[in-house]
Amino acid sequence: MFLNEMKKPLEAVLFAGGEPVSEKQLCSILEVDEEALHELLEALERDLETRGIMLQETAGGWQLVTRPECFAYVEKLAEVSDRKLSKAAMETLSIIAFKQPITKQEIEKIRGVKAERVLAQLIARELVTEVGRKNVIGRPFLYGTTDIFLQSFGLKSLDELPALPEPDIDNEQAEQLLLMNLGDKESISSDEGNE
């Protein structure tokens, strides 16, 4: 009874953890002693024998991993989900990259359209993040690019961004500069339409 009742929470914790979870953490979370945890781990391991995932002890903890014989299929999933950024997202990313830190309102003024949805997509992809608040009435968020942005475009720092030809760059010029100088990286893309 105990094993059947506690296997589900153990599996859920390991699934949600993503990274290896130590035995000490598992004991604390599940409120069991070390002996009971080992029984649970063995029971879960047996249950997973016929499934595409398995329990693995690694890096000082336990985690759920893909079975080696299923790797080729998981690899195909990664290829399918690798989508390009939409024109609107690329345009917004270019504006942020060249004008950061910048508020959503300033982005919208440059683009001439709402940027809320595309900004949320860029944040979800961890290409853009909130970097502070502007010291004006309402204290709007300021946005800037992330280390993932730098990695995606092969930049060591923002200093490697190309110089702007004139003080005020419009959205089309920003996008063209980013594409010409940094390349259209497939790893950050999406099929979403323009916003």
C-alpha cells in the first residue's frame, strides 16, 4: 500500500525536478526515511522497465532520463520544435539589442504596433529579460538582451554588436543590421506571425 501510494509523488518530483534530486532532498520532500526511499526507488525502477524513460542515479542524485534506445526519436522532436523567430519577433529583438535598456512603450513607438505578445515570446525564449525600471512616472520595466541572446548569435558581449550608422535607427534598419552582421540563427526561431 505504502509503495503504491508514494510512487506517484516520487515520479512527479523527479519529473518536475529535471535535474538530479539528492536522496536527502527526496527524503525531506516525501517525508520518508532512507530505507523507505530506497524501496520506493526500486519499485519505481521496476515500473519503468517497459517505458521510454528510466530512473538513473547520477551527479549525487536521482533523475528520470530517456532510455538510450529511444534517443533517436527524442532527437527528432528537437528538430521539429526548432522554429524560427517571426519577423515581428526578430524586429523587436533587434530594437532591444540596439537600444537597450528600453521600455515596452519605447519599443512600440519605434515599431508602430503593440509589442506585448512578441515581447512575452522573447522573454519565454530567454532572449530578453527585465533589467530594471525606468525612473519616470509609472516606473515601466526596462528590457535588455540575455546571455542566451549572446550565445544564439555567437557574441562574446554586446560590444560586438555592429555600430549603428545614425543616432536614430528604425525597426527595419535594426532588423537588417542584426541579420546581416549576426546571421539568421536557426536555433532561436519560430513560425509565429507578425504581431
